[in-house]
Amino acid sequence: MALLLRLLILATPFGVPGAGLAQAGPPQLPPPRPDRPAPPAGELDQKAGGGEQQTVPVAEADEACLERLGKLGVTFEKRPAVQENSCRISSPVSVSALPNGVEVAPASLMECSYAEGLARWVAEVVVPRAREHLQSVPTKLLIGTAYQCRDQRAGSKLSEHAFGNSVDVMGFEFDKHPPLTIGFQTEGSPEATFQTAIQKEACTIFTTVLGPGADDDHGDHLHLDARARKGDYRICQ
Ligand SMILES: [Zn+2]
């Protein structure tokens, strides 16, 4: 009789009161449950991953750049991407100070990667050369033009200013030296040596450096841009 009951219970599709079966059932059920949602979730993840593959690296690159700016000691604000006719900045930052507390006056809009170059120029070139030749450190970088949606001065190509990839440096202020305006400096003076050095060495960081001596347009400022050219070709004048 007991055997018959067991057979009946086993044969019953919905194990009813069969305590043994009821316990055997659930332990088997849970595993498939987590497994079942998993495949669709996996598919979704793959789809999402595939869709994001084009955007994530850019966003990650932006984030990495912003992180590097912070580590370099740059004071900046992240700004929304700029798109104005053919002018654009994909990862804009408004920079108000560079390493060593050098103030950027006025605060200027530029591409994050460009800000990195500007920060390096100030930290690796301007500060040490000012110490060396002027026995002083810069406190302020005077900016003429940073981002500007306009054509290149000579030619039809858009200026790097239109991509947040350039600033025009008009001069500097120092802690223990009178302000220096980019332009003609008395030959052989510490100011002339300083200006020549920072202009020349800017070309290790930027791809275009135009300043006094380059042409009539650049007699009163240093134009520093990061235009990408074939074969890392640079213009340094
Ligand atoms: Zn310029």
C-alpha cells in the first residue's frame, strides 16, 4: 500500500503533498531561473556594448583627458561640446589657471587636449625659463584670442582657433618682474632671451608656433596651435 502511494505521488504531475518531491522540486527550479534571465540580459549587454563601442572610447578619452588636466594642476570647468557652423570643440574646457597657479586671463575656452599642451608649456618651459632669465615666476598668462569661429588670417582653411586648438599669448605677469608684452625686446636683454626661449621651445609641444619675426600678423603675440599635419610637420617661426 505504501509502495502504491509512492508510485501515485511520483506519477502525479503536481506532486501535491509529497513533501519529499516538493523539496526536491524547488532546489532544481532556482538554478534555471537565474540562468534564464541571464541570456536575455547578456544579449542586451552585448547590444548595449556594441552600440556604445563608438561612443564609450570617446567619452573615456575625454574623461582621461580631464583627469590628466586635474593631475597637472589645471583649474578648469568642463563645458558642453561646441558646434557652430564648421567650428567645433568636442571636449571643451574653460581654463582659468595653469600649473604653478598661473592665472589664465581671461579664462579661455579650448579643447581638453590642447589645454594639456598649454599646461605642459607653462610648467615645462615658461616657468623654468622665467626663473632662469628673469629670476621670477609667471603669475598670469595674458590671452588675446582662444576659441573663435573665424577663418585663418591668410587662406580659406578654418583657423585652429575655430577648434579650440589654439591660443594667442599676448604676454605675462610675474611675481618679481614687470609685466612682459610679447613683441620687440631689446636685443641681448633677459626679456629677449626669455621670449626667444619660450617661443622656440613651444615647438616641442605645439605644431604651429608663430610669433614676433614670423610675419606682420604675429608681431605682438605668440600663436600656439596643435594642428595635426602629415608626418608630424611643424611650423615654428
Ligand atoms: Zn592665433
